[in-house]
Amino acid sequence: MDLDVFVSAHRAEWERLEQLLRHRRRLTGREADELVTLYQRTATHLSQVQSSAPDPALAGHLTSLVARARSVVTGARKASWRDVGHFFAVGFPAAVYRTRHWWVPTALASIVVAALLGWWIGTHPEVRAAIAAPAQLRDMTRPGGQYETYYSSHPATSFAAQVWTNNAQAVAVCLALGALLGIPVLWVLFTNMLVLGTGIGLMESAGRLDVFLGLVLPHGLLELTAVFVAAGTGLRLGWTVVDPGPRTRREALGAEGRAAIGMAIGLAAVLFVSGVIEGFVTPSGLPTWARITIGVVCELLFLAYVYLLGARAAKAGETGDVAADDRPATVPTAA
């Protein structure tokens, strides 16, 4: 393609489209039809430039022009409470369900790692000695020690907010940095399992593992599930960089990235529930069986939410991506 000839042949159409966009509020019916026609032609021109004669300046100008024209042609759509309801009833559970082949193995592997770390620490005195001095370990694991008082060391409301913030940050790292081949996700997972394994090992060596599990399970089931879902999604996003499938890498990352952003919002709500449990239920005076029962019920409700609502939505074609009208314009690709 001779770029100069191409620009000369179509410059008048682009300038006319610019003119119509500047006066879009006062267009007649005939001019509106002309705007739509010029928008379609310019989108085709952009595709031709990108595929046959890539020129950054011209491609950037036409991309901006097509985007502005598209917003006028399709119209702006305001979000409503119906969108929020649709997201939590359909979009979010479908996205979690679609990534189950990533986060379920991630969860199982992570739990095995935490259990092995706990066994290693609990059965090797030299490892515990490297963690802290014997007096410090006794202060951490004794009745009324740091592990037990941790959950009641601050007012319930502020503690729940702090826990929610910290966990939301971990989830955000998994989802936002997953595209870096999943490496940051593996680090987040390992640090979380190291903390859990250390608690298991130290309390088991003190003969108080049942107390530790009674404190962790009420909120930990839902909290760790949210982390595993985020980690699995982040790893899937990283794999999309390696193998985008039949789509172009940009299209695949765009679709999976938008779904991941939506999942971040949904998982923040899940972590809010686990934070409330950790702030108000875990340190409460309820019997251990009652606290664990609350945690198990919340976990089962979340899994039912994913595997019932999510499975149904996924089979209906829902992916968790934003609505088609809200996605960036997709221009034709020249053969």
C-alpha cells in the first residue's frame, strides 16, 4: 500500500467525520446516517493501515477518530443497580466457575504445601529454633498467648477492616500481576502458606493444634478460598500470555483481564464476609464447634453459589466479561 496515496484518497472522508463529530448535537437525520457510514469506512481504513502499512501516527489518529465516532453511534450507557444485580447473580459466579480448573488445583497444591511446612516445623526442633527463641515460642503458643489473643487484640470493627484491606491487597496483586507469567502469584501463595504452615507447626509442637484450627477455620475457609480463586485466575491470565488460543494475544488478554477486574470486585465482597467473621465470630465466646460451623456454612454457601448459579450462567454463555456494548471497538482485520 502506498500510504501517501491512501491518505490523499481518504483524507476528505476523515475530515468530514471530524466535522460531523464536532456538531453531533445538531445533526440532521441525513447527517446522522452519513456519520454512521463514515464511521464504518474509517474503521475499515484503520484495519487496512494496521495490517498493510503500519504507521503509528496515522493509526493513532484513526484509532481516536473511530473511538469517538463509536461512542456517538452506540451512545453512552450508564450503569444501574440492575447491572450490579446481574454481576453478582450471573457474571461473577460464572467467572469463578470458568476458572475452577485453575483455582481448585491451586487450592489443593497450596494446602499440601502448608501441611508439609507445618509437619516440617512441628517435627524439627532446629527449624523452630531458627524461627524464634524458645521463650518467644512459648509465649506465642501458650494458653492466652499471641496466637490466641491476636484475634481479640483490637476492637472488632477496626480489626475486621484491617483484615479485609490486607486480604484484598493480596487478591489484587494476584489478579493485577498475573499477566507477568504468574510469578508474583506464586510468591503471594507461598508467603500465605508459609504463615499458615508456621502456625500449624508451632501449635502442633505445643500440643495445641486443635486450638489453632478452631481459631483459623471459622474465617479461614472462605478467606483462603478467595485467595485461591484470585491466584488461579492470575495464573490463568499468565498462561494466556503464553498461549492465547485462537484469539490474538491482545484480544485474549483484554477479555481475561476485564473478567479478572470484575472478579476483584466480587472477591472483595467475599473477603468482606470473611473479615466480618474474623473480627466478630472468631474471637467471640461461642463454642469452638459453633464458630467452625459458621465458617463451614459460609464456605458451602459460596461453593453452591459458584457451582449452581455459576455453572448455569457459564452454560448459557456468560464469561464474566463486560457487556458487548461496553467493550472496546473491534475493527475488521484484513485477510
